[in-house]
Amino acid sequence: MKYYLITSLFLVVLFIGCDSTTEKSSIPGAYLPLKVGNKWYYNSHSRFPDTTSIDLVWEVKGQVEINGIYYFSIIEHNLRNDYLDTLFYRLNGDTLFTWNVNNGQIIADFSLNLNDTAYWRNDLKVVQKTKDIMQFETPFGADYGYSISFQKGVGITNIIEGGVVYHRKKLLKAEIK
């Protein structure tokens, strides 16, 4: 009887210690460390790049509930025109989601292997995967192409949207808590 009591107590403690929240993003080493106060400084440009100046800043400000799901709110500050926007991201296990105007959308699935394709986003393919770097890409063509790179413990290091309009965000500096 004593054995069953000890085993039961052990299982209760084990289950209480397991955190079932979906916000695993504050774990060190995550591909996008979402913690209030984290900042990323980007160079954002179109056709004629100045790749040395910081003109876009992302800062995690807090969490908000959208349709019963918690997202981290990131303020995007465009320093060129002093424009502010709010982005919403959340991590659930190995999957990164964003919230757009109408729905949640998957941005990346970090459980995929090199050359795997995620069909939830225009055939997004893993083109680089190392211990610390992961890059996803759709085929670049005349109309469109997309690439996003992540570094563990740092976040999004590069975003390229190509086609008729070319746009790139390149990380120059990060302040991660």
C-alpha cells in the first residue's frame, strides 16, 4: 500500500511539474525567443539597399488573447517614416504562428528536416538546417518568392520577399533577455 501511495504522489508531482502552456518561446535556444523586452534591429530595404543602417525595430511588448489563444505582441517601428505596426506571434511546440487580419497562420515548423516541404504555405521548403540555423524558402519566380531565416536564441535573421516588388529585412542587432 505504501508503494502505491509513493508512486501516486510521484505521478502527481510529475504532472504538476509539466507545463502544458503553448508558449514555449521563452526557453533559451528557441528559434524566436518571445520574451517581453526582446528587441531586433533590422535593415529593411527594397531595390537600392543601404545595408548598414537600422531603420526597423521590433520589440516584444506583451501578450494578448485573440480568439482564446495567446499571442505575443511585437511593435514594429519603421524609423524612416515613424510608422508603428503590431505583429502577433506565438510558438506552440515546434510551430511558429502569426495572426493576420482574419486568422492564425503558420510561419515555420521547426520539426521539419532539411529538404522537407511544408504545404501550408506555398510549398515552403527547408533549404538550410544546422544546429543553430533554419531557413525556409518558396521557389523564387517572376511573380513571387519568399525566404525566412531563423537563428536559435536570436530570432528571425532574414526575410526576403521577391517578385514584382522586392523587399528584404536583414537583422543587424538583437537584444535578447
